Amino acid sequence: MTLRTLQQVIPAMETSDGAGVKLRRSIGQSPQARLDPFLMLDEFGTDNPQDYIAGFPSHPHRGFETVTYMLDGHMLHEDHMGNRGDLKSGDVQWMTAGRGIIHSEMPQQLEGRMRGFQLWINLPAAEKMKPAGYRDIPAASIPEAALDGGGSAKVIAGTLRLDGRDTAGPMQGLSTEPVYFDVELPAGGSFEQPLPPGHNAFLYVYEGDASVGARALPRRAAGILSEGDSVRVTATDRGARFILLAARPLREPVVQYGPFVMNTRDEIEQALRDYQAGRLTA
């Protein structure tokens, strides 16, 4: 078994999106900072309502999927298909933009902590124009496995394999075969997990400190992993909490213009024309 090593570190940079929501962006802060098929990872986290209260008013997407994982707080999703989803602490929202979706995500709290992640995953060319889709995944339906030596792992997508036991997450059967775990380790604890060979993978520490092999991964940075078939993460004496993500690379051209991600410039221009003409979701 070949252990993956920490190949590259992308520190998250402060930015804002939507109507001024303050974020930290690691994956996707520039075109060179993508990891096929991952387009973007944003972390949001604050106790100051002025950092999130304006939310994400109605806006379009085409050509990829968004995954919102709410650690703390309450957001409301509404879209052109009539979907309405309350995203509360521990919940996940998996949205497929496909040929087009117009939606909003607005805070449902006036004070308190708002914390979580939004991930963008590219769609293959053959699926970019498929019908839009939306799925709410409540916290109660996300399995959590206890780790030997303490700690736990929540399984949002893919399958966790520990000591011959498999724990399958609610998201399965997607073309990019994504893996999405939220792992919590006690002080000095470790986590070892097989990952599909050929999948691109990274992790993001958001509490405590951790290392991959002999190399420390700073908090609030995406740690890109080398090729291999497993990964081992060790927490320091402060413990650690991190998300681990992996997926099958598409190896296709990526052309992005804001909320549209396609394969060619012509397709981007068509998306803009469709949106301006009210045909994006038709």
C-alpha cells in the first residue's frame, strides 16, 4: 500500500462573494489553484452577522455541482424549480446546476455563528447540459463512524473503510465518484484511509493542527495529496478536525466565467446569451 504524501499547500485567502459574505478561498482562488474535478472550496465562519447577513441573493449556475456543508447556522435555499431547503447545523445541500439553475441562499438568523463550506465539483462534458437537480441531506442521514483510539468520521459521499467495515455516505453513483469525509481526531490521534488510486485528493484542516506523514499542514489551507492508494493523517496535541475530499479527474478543458463552467469559450458565450434571454433553465 502506497501512502499519499502532502504535495502542495494552498493557504486560504480572504475574499467575499454573494452580496458581501466574507469567505476564505483555497481551491479555486486562481485557475492554477484548481484540482480536477474540484473547482473551488470556500470556508465561511464568523460570529459577526455583518459578515454574512446579506447572503447570496438570486444568481445563476451552469455546468457543475455545488455542495454546501453547514457546520453551524441556518440558511434557506430557494430555486427556480420550486425547491425550498432549510440548511441547518450538520446538514448538506447537493445541487447539480446542469444546463442551468437560478437560486438563492439567504441567512435565517440575525445573530450567532455561521460556519461551513461550499465546494464546487465540475461535471463532465456529457453531463453539463443535463437537467438541474437538488438534494437536501439532513444531518440525521449522514452516518458517523467511531475511530479506533477516539475520534469520528462523518461520511457525506463515498464509502469509509475501517477494519473491514464499510460505511457508505448518502451520495453515491456520481460520475466523478466523490469522497467527502469530515474527520475529528483527539490529541495525538491518527486516521488512515484507503482512497481510490487515480483519484485526486486533498484535505483541509479547520480546527486544531495535523500532519500528513512528516509534513505539517497549516490550518485553513488546502493540502494537495500525491498519488497513492491511502492516506494517514495525525493530529497534534491540540487535536484536529478536517475535511478529506477525493474524486475522479475529468481531464477535460475548463473554461469559467463567474458562475458558468463549461469546456469552450463558445459554450460560455452561449450560457451568457441564454441567461440574458431568460433561456438558461429552459
